[in-house]
Amino acid sequence: MNQLFRYTFSYFIISMICLLIFLFFFPAFEPKLIFCDVGQGDAILLTSGFTQVLVDGGIDESVLSCLSENMSFWDRDLEVVVATHADGDHIGGLVKTLESYRVREIFVPDHSAESEAFYQLVAGIKAQKQAGAKVRVGNYGQEIVLSSNFRALILHPFLADQSKNEATHLWESLLAEDTLQDFNNSQFSIFNDQDINKNDESIVLLVSLGNSKILLTGDLEEKGEKALIANGLTTKIDVLKAGHHGAKTSSSAEFINRIQPEKVIISSGQNNTYGHPHPEVLAEFKHLGAQVYRTDKLGSIKLMSEEGHLQIK
């Protein structure tokens, strides 16, 4: 009897320990956005229960710390990854992310870049595609759904059919290339106009979290902002992720006065050499009456909805 009791008691204790471990690491189901502190770069994690979407990955593997802090240790899946554009401070960390997590769907920009980070990104995307991931060129109207009240709509770029076909061919060519070290990136470029700024081709996401709207603008600059306005795609929002880390070339007065954000989040590195965020941009937000939150001052920033109101922690 004593032996049976010991076995039963041991089983009970082990079960309780397992239950506590499970509850401790069980993901929180309230939807939230985490603006990861990755230094001078962008990385934004949208998470709801077991579903995660990563928008950009910063310049290096710092993003992995943010993912491990906000995902269960046994969850090695990212449902969606979005590379807003091909700058190294947005895609560099995606290289390690694609090596560390299985990804089901990847949204890529409509352009390429002549850089080692871009070559490595293409290699990572190719490996994920071979494992079953879907690869899509980001374009207006595509939607990413995390839950019934948490979704993201791509507003930009607004590609004409010819441009969409060219961008699709670009990525089909890139992902079919056997030897990345030898391929000539320029032959796949869909841009002949050297004046085109790839920042203005950033994938822009309008995130709906309950009744709140959050605009993620990548490195979109004034020309891209004007394109959003011209296409009738600007509306009042609650939170703006400031374009290009608060650079003077983004967040034009016309644009922010149209969208009227109540809160602004700026992702930039401490004492960065670019002078981001620019004092004139900060003054414009202050004039608007918007509250500004900066990763270089606060570290990673969490945005969630509590009782219908957005809270920043």
C-alpha cells in the first residue's frame, strides 16, 4: 500500500510540475504587436496565440532574442514573414530567422538589391520554399489574418499588372538560381530608372486590431506617402510606425495630417550616425499632439488592446 501511495504521489507531483511548465510557457492569447529593439533597424512581431507574423528582421540576429522572449520556446513556426524592402537593416536579421524557424508564407518586395544580405535572404527563402513555404510579391489588397479581429492589409505598393508580372518573374528567376555567388543581380532588376528610391517601394501594412488601426510603413518616404494619398489609401489611424526610423525624408506634414496618428512608434538605434529620428520630424509629431515612443529610449515596445483601448508597455 505504501509503495502504491508513493507511486501515486510521485505521479501527481510530476503531473503538477508538467502542468505548471505548460501553463508558464503557454502563449498569451491576447493579440499584440511587439516593436523589437534591434538597434538601427525595423523588426515587428504580430502575435496572437499560436499565430505569429514577423515584419522585417533588423540588421542582425538581435531579432532572435525578441522572438524567443515573445514566443513559446517549443514554437518554431512563423506563419508569415514580410520583408518590406531590401535594405540590410530590415532583412539582415531575417537570414538567421529563416535558418531558425519554419515559415509558411513569405511576402517579398518587388525589387532586388546588390548586397550580401540580399543574396543570403534569397538563399534562405529558397530553402523555405523547398520545404513548402509560399512566396508572394507584396501588392495592394493582399491580407494576412491572425484572428477574427486581428489582421493586416497590404496598402502599398500598388502594382500595375505589368509591374506585378515583372516582379513575379524577378523572384522566380532569383529562386531558380543555383549559384547565388555567381549570378549578376543587375540582370534581374526591374528598375531601369536610377532615380527610383526603393524605400518608396516598401510594403506598407494597415493592421486592424479590434477597432484600432496601426500603420506600418517600412522605410516609405515622401514620394511613397504621396502615392498612398493619390490612391485614396489614407485614413485616420491610431498608431503610426514612423517611416524610415523618423528620417526627415519621411513623415511629411501632408501625410501625417491626413492620417492623424494619436501614437507614433519610432524604431531607431541609440546614437545612430544617421541622426534618426530627425528633430523636425519629432517637432511635427509634437505639433500634431501625438505621443511618441522610441525603441532607442524604451527598448522593445509592446502594443496591445485592453478593453477596446490600445495600451503601450
